[in-house]
Amino acid sequence: VYLVPVGTVAPLPSIGGPAVVRWRNGAFEPDSVAVRQGGHVEIVNDGALHHRLFTAGDRAMQLHLAPHGADDLKLGAGGAAHVYCSLHPSEYLFVYASRERYVGSVQPDGTWSIGPVAPGDYRLMLWSPSADGYVRTVRIWPWTVQTQRLRLEPEPN
């Protein structure tokens, strides 16, 4: 989930800390994450096995996760990256690096947050491995907390 400004907004905020993804019980948690372009994802191995992760295509890179260790996936360019484990092909992670300044990841329970956000009008956008597109226009008011509800339904066959 990310916001695209409509018109002029306040100056760019700092990037902040990394998004954190954990490998445990044979899977990445969460299995998809969004960060801002130039940010990074810390991948933590909570298991006792070594993992060699890689991405393919334009952002080819490798990471090595020692048992109970961690490594950083740095995302200089915007766009999507699909991270695979070479030893366990059923383990994968989707990472989206947004070119926009305001980005948030959906949690396993379906909630998400973006903030703090400068007041103004924005297009609320959604990215997932199977969808990328406009959702709705929202107005962010100064000094408020706002709630937006989204319902995503599969396309009919």
C-alpha cells in the first residue's frame, strides 16, 4: 500500500529503519513487504538451517543467511523483487520498493499503516505480486489519524 501525491506536498521525510522479515518454520513472515526506494529489508533466520537467497533479472543479488543470523537486502531502484531460496525452492519473498515517499506493508491480519504523512490529497495505491493499481483518492488532514477500509476481491474467471 502506498500513497502518490496529487499536487505539491511537504518535503520528503527520512527513510527510517529497515523492514524486517523473519524466516521461521519453513516460510518468510511476512511473505511480502514494501519499502521506499533506497531502503532495505533485514532478513532474519530464526531457524537452524543455512539459506542462500537470490533474486533474478535486473536486480540479481545473493544473500547468505547463517543459522540464527541476518542479512540485508538493499533496494536502490524502485520496483518489485522476487527473492528465492536456492536450497528450498518453495520458500520465497516478494519485496516492493516504491518510488513514492509514503509506503506501508500489509500485516498478516490485513491491517496496514503509513505515517506520518504530510497533509494533502493522495491516490491510495495497492501493490501485490498479482495486482498493482489505483484504489481511491484520499485527503490527509493535519494532526489527524485516519482509517481507510479496502476490500479486495478476486477477478471473476
